[in-house]
Amino acid sequence: MKLYGIPNCTTVKKARAWLEARDIPYEFHDFKKQGVPAELLTRLMGILGWEALVNRNGPTWRKLPDATRAKVKDAKTALTVMQENASVIKRPIVDRDGQHQVGFSEDHYATFFKK
């Protein structure tokens, strides 16, 4: 299982703590150090839609130039912006045997990891 995100993100920290408290092993992929895998985002956009992956509520989105935000209208433009600005990606992303979870809530994780 892989957990994708940014290590200093509060939500990623909560997800990691939740997993570690339950001894659920995972490999962490740091978007800042290891990059943003286009294949992962493309696959998730096909399953969830690009809108589910763009964090429009975060400070990084709000700091983007208006012209950049206006360009994000479809999967192709969203992918470009997410790869250039990893902090715009909603996180964490869990990839567990082809099943995915985006974001973190204790209730969603409890259900997801019962499977």
C-alpha cells in the first residue's frame, strides 16, 4: 500500500498517525521530493474525476494567479497544474491494491481498511 502526500501537511500527518496507531504498513511517497506520478493522477481522474483531486479550498490554490486557476477546466489542464503545484492536490491519497481513498477522515479510513 502506498500513501501519497506532503509530509508537513496536517491532513497527511493525521492519516499517517491513524495508520501507525493501527500497525497498518504503508510506503510513503513524498510529492515534493519524489514528484507527482502522472500515471496515478490520470488513473484517479478516470475513476473519480479531476474535480475530486484539485484542492480548491487550500492556500496554494488561492495563491495561484487568476489566469492559472481559470485554465483548470478539464483533466488535461488539471493534471498540468497539479504536476506544477503538488500542494494543489487533495491529500493524502491511498492506493491499496487498486482501491483508492482521497483525503482523510477517521470514519472513511475505518470503513476503507475493514475491506
